[in-house]
Amino acid sequence: MVRIICGHHNWIAVAYAQFVVCYRVKESTGWQQVFTSPRLDWVIDRVALNAKVMGGSLGDNDKMVAVASGTEIIL
């Protein structure tokens, strides 16, 4: 069951109980799944997504996803 959905520009992150899936939309092909996190040892409470990370080593391909539960945070 989906717990949280958040979006930024043409990206969305969908959080389930213990993993996150990221999708992006392209006008020509629609929604594409581009990332699935490994299964976490705890239940996700919060998600943040930034699709416009400046100055990263991958240029336009840099994205940032953070998931948290209590005091645990994974980027």
C-alpha cells in the first residue's frame, strides 16, 4: 500500500512501507520508473525529493531523494 507521494518538476517519489520508487514523465513516452530503493529495515514516515540538484557530478542527471523514520535519514 502506498504511504506517501511527493513530486518535484517532472519527477515523483512513491513511498511504500519499506522502499521508495521514483518515476519521471516524458511527453513522448509518459511515466517511466527510474529508481527503486533497496528494502529498508524500518517503516518510512517522510519523503523529500529534489529534481534540480545543482553542481552535482552527473549534471542534469543528479536527483536527491531522502527518506526518514524517527531520527533515521537515508539520502
